[in-house]
Amino acid sequence: MERSYEIVLFGITGFTGELVARYLANQYAGKVSWAAAGRNEKKVREVLNRVGADVPVLIADAADPESLVHMVKQTKLVMALVGPYARHGVQLFKACAGNGTHYVDLTGEPAFHAKMVQQYGHTAATTKALMIPACGFDSVPSDLCAFLAVQRLKELGGSKGDIVVGEVKSVVTMNVTPSGGSWATFLLGIQSSDADKELTVDPYSASPTLRPFQWMLKTWGTQPGSGPSEEERKKGYLEIVTIAQSVDKRHRARVTMTGPGDVGYEGASKMAVESAMAIIKDFDRLPAFAKEGGMWTPATALGSVLKERLVNSGHFEFIVEDDKKA
């Protein structure tokens, strides 16, 4: 099927959505065909004007499944930027899985991930739609660093490949200010059903003592569509150190990922765009199983290709090394 666009951004009028549009417009101007989509054309065009992007606008609504199907049939990949995803993302995920359209998002909602793989994982594999949720800060740094550390640990075994991977641990140092969208996602999580809470493995999320806390967040928390100022974002930083150790504790590998500036929003935006570009521009370099579609984590499907893209973006650094035993 011929597709008019390589990428469609769905939901750029939110705080993070605008950062995604700005990065894609600046980093890949003239290098990828894309469009923006949303339910309010005027608001979408206002964002495109602010980020300096002259691209088509498609009309689609998260609550209108027919409009979503019409949208996904026009593109090779959709970047889903409307959250909370448990509330606004199910129909778009279903539309992409059912129509062979690749998909990435910025969710950090484990219950949403679990439900989507249960309900639409088989469909995506059938249509060969590559579905990769959580392509932002919530998963990419930890997922990719664990992947690279295990990869290096196995290399230490040489051609024999006799190293058995044991513990993999990470330590994260960061500074990030939450946006309104993140508060909304957190609130939805603590208000969700008991079944969903079990999927998030948070033993405190069902506590009745959270009720006054929920009220405070709704009243004084950052509102959806807003987020930290540019000055606040400049103060952000990220360092994640991951160590993988063999079962016999004779070998260890260390990976350090660093990124200056805000990682929760600007950094996440870059991670998501580079994940999408890895699918669109480097598809032939992906693992064979990823090319068959289905739902995967960012590192599982994109691995070293994503790492290269993040390094080449100029915003992230990785150091992969052997780690001496303490």
C-alpha cells in the first residue's frame, strides 16, 4: 500500500508534543516526509508555525476510531503523543496494529503496555506493524543501557560464548521537572482499577491515604499542556550507570549514558524521534524479528541502531567498558 507520509505526529498541541515537532522540524528538515494530526486544525497549525514547520495537517480525534484509521492508512509510522495513553491511546494503538502502521509513543504506563500486547500484539505481528511503546525517558535509557551492558558482557566470552548473564543493575542521577501531562498520567495511575495497579507493581498505589494527595495534585500540580520553563529545562541532566555481571561473578561490563539539559521532555522528545527515524530510515538494519512486526521494547527492536542515532544527534554519550571487580 502506498503511503503519503513517512511519519505522522499525532498530538503536537501538548507540551511534549510541541518539543517533538520542534526537534523533528529542526533536525530532519527536508530529510523525511511528515505531517501533523489532531482534532483542532487551528491549534495544530499554531504549533507548526511556532516550530517553523510547513507540513500538512490531518484531522483525527482519539475518540473517533474511524478518523484514526483514515489517518494511519496515510503514513508508514505514527508517533502517538496524546496521553494519558490508557485514556486516549487505545484506539490509535488498535488502528496502527490493524493496518500495518508502525508505532512509537512516549508512555510510561505499564498497565497500558500490558493490555496492548495482550489485545493487539498478535494483530500487529500479522500485519507486520512494529509497535514500540515507551520510546522516551521512562524506558530508553535503562532499556538501552541494559542491552549494551549485556551485549558487552557476552563479548567477553569470545567465540565460545560461555558467559551466562547474572545480575544487571542501574543507578540513575537526574534533574527533571514534571509537566502537566506527567501529573495527569500519575493521577490516572493512582485512580485506576485494582487489576491495573497489579500490573504497575506499586504496593502503595491503592492506599486510601493518597486521596488528599490526589486533590492537591489536581489543585496545585502543573496542568496538562504546560511544563517546565526553558530556564528550568536547561538545569536538567541525566547520568545512568548500568553494570551487568556474569553468574559466576568473574566478568562485569559497565555502560554509562549521559545527557546534558532536560532529559524528561526535550531529551525524551529526541529519544522518541530517533526511535521513529531508526524504523523509517534504518529498517534494513534492524533484527529480523523486528521486521516481522509485533510489540517490542526500544532496545530489543532498535538496539545498537538507536544508540548510534542518539550519539549522532549530539545530545547523548555512551561509554561501554569492562568493569573491574571491586
